[in-house]
Amino acid sequence: MLSMYQFSHSRSSANLVFEPAQIVCLSHNAVCLYGEVVQLVESTQICWVRPLVLTQSVEYSLRSLEFQRSAEKLIRDLRGSSDLLLPAKLFRNALDTEVIPLLVELNQVDCSDAYQATSRRVINQLIKDVCLTYPEAFQAR
């Protein structure tokens, strides 16, 4: 199965075009980072993204029943986190049908200091994992 990066990278060598205020998604393993495009530097294909929400699939395994459920998602509010500058080819357009329910759920998310600290650790780990998994995406052309 192709990862989201491999899919977007292999489909075309043409430059990606994202518009300001567009919602994009960076998917890696069971984590999806949704963010708002602030600006796309077309000459370098670097995307300035303001993180909004991060989802993590939660898998429960009950060994006695040999049952796994992966439909549940843990949602993290990232609206207070730092902006990101990442290669545009790591992102895809987010669909309205996937983003709107997440934005509605943000009003119910815990906003304590401990929660925010955990959210920062999760996004930092995601970015580290993406950098280690796709080093070629960060090399100059």
C-alpha cells in the first residue's frame, strides 16, 4: 500500500498548487494532521501551514475475542501550536466531509495545559517521523 507521500509524489512531477485558507492533510501511519495553508512558495514548493487538528486512530484489541476496532479516533486541538514549513508534496487536499466533523468536535476537546503539552509532543513526534521516513522530500531540487 502506498503512503500518502508516495501517492502524491508519484502521481505527477508538476508543481502542487494550494491556495491560502485551504485545508490540507499530512497523513503518516495512523496519524493525520490537518492544517490551513497560509502560503505556498511556488518556486521551492514549500507550504506554510497553520495546524488545526490532529487525529490518531485508536485500536482496541481484545485478545480473548480476537477483535480489533480502529474506527475510533483520538482528536487533538492544534490551533495554538506553531506554524509549519514543510514540502508541499507531503500534503494532500483535505475533503470537506472529513474536516467539518473534526472542526465541530474541537469544541469538546480538553484545553488544559497538560493536554496542550501532550499535543505539542505528538505533533513534534509526527514531524520527526515524517522527516526520517521521507528524507528525499526535504532535499533541494
